[in-house]
Amino acid sequence: NKTSDKLTDVLDRLKGASESEQMDIIMQLLAGDPDTYSEFFSQPVEVEDHYIYEIANYGSGVAPFYSTLAIWVGMTILVSLVKVHADKEGLVQVKPHELFFGRYLLFFLLSQIQTLVIVLGDLYLLKIQCLYPLEFWIASAVASFAFSMLIYALTIAFGDIGKAIAVVLMVMQVAGSGGTFPIQCAPKFFQVVYPLLPFTHSMNAMRECIAGFYGTTYAAEIGKLAIYLVPSLLLGLLLRKPIIKMNDAFMEKLESTHLI
């Protein structure tokens, strides 16, 4: 209808115009309205944004990654500063598992204090977006429990080599846990090991608290974090016995070289 009205108007103008005026009218018709064209090409489609699980800023988006990294680094530093093997002096008929858990309680307490400092810093110093602060702390505490047990068990079983393994695992997870960029952008190797990395599940649980819960994802990720306690306990209580003998023999050979 608009086009028909416009053509009718042009025809009426052409009938009452001279030949020179008719040419100008036709040129104006073919040229169109430049304002209309510019408006269309600048924004050909109007987009309405409907945010789902909106995150306020970039810092809040990467907070799960850097919080998880800080928890892991904190425990790695702890096992480097504090002796992991308990002294048997003064103890009567003490069992290996009692020494293991008794010493671990110290690392558990210190790692939880570190985690609390990290969480409070996120919430009240950095002021990240967090819809569920209590659940955020719980996810961080469970991650700290899983990380501390794993790193403690590695150090108990392998000694200094275990500390090095913890550092290697940290570097691998920094690159392959999808913390700062989508995991689909990572090499194929990291895409395969992605679900097996503890960082992955810690970050997923924290993201739920920051942007909002989706179904049972939060509980599932907490459960997956708890699974890492099983291999840690197996390593620290059962497998460490033959490993410690191998490690002692290795250290004796290494010391005989006078390299350390």
C-alpha cells in the first residue's frame, strides 16, 4: 500500500511537470531516501537481549578458575613448608593410618583457613557477583578437601617427586580445564582429559553459585569432587608402602651421585 501510494503521487507529479522537471522527479525516485538507507544498513536487524544466567562482569566470570587455582597453589605451598610425615617419638603402638590421618588433620585445617580467606576476599574485597554465597563457600571447602587430600597423599607416597607431580597437575589443569577460554578451543588431548581434572568440577560448582543453579548440576559436581578422595586414600594408605620403598631406593641412588 505504501509503494502504491508513492507511485501514484509520482505519477501525479509527472503529469503536471515539464520535461526537465520530470527528469528530476524520476531521478529522485530512483535515488531513494539516503536517511532511510543509512538507518537500514547501520542496523538491518533489531536485536532484543534476554539474558539467561547473566554474569555482571569478566572478573566474576573467571573467579571460579582463579579461586580454584589459589586453593590448589595454597596446598602445594603448605606441603612444601610443613613436614608431612608425623614423628613416632613418644607414641606407643601407633598404626600407619593413624599417623596418616593425624598429620593430615593439620593440613586439612590450614587448607580450609586458606580457602575461607579466598572466599571472603572474592565476596567482600573483590565483590564478585555471587547469587549463593553460602553454597559458594561449601563448593570451595569441598574442593579444598579433595585437593588437600590428593596433594598430601602424593607427597606422603612420593616425597619431593609428589610435590613435583602436584605442580605438573596444576599446569595441566590451568591449560586444560577451560577456565579462561572454552575447552573446545583447546587441543584434542585436553578435550579428552577435561572431565577427569579436579579443576573442572570445582569451577563448575562455583559457577552455579555465581550465575544461578541449573537442575542438579551443583550437587553432581560436588559429588564428582568427592570421588577424588577415593584414589587419594588408596594412594596414601595402601599403595604408598611399596612406592615409599622404591622412592627410598631412588633417593639413595640419587644421593650417591652427589647431585643433591
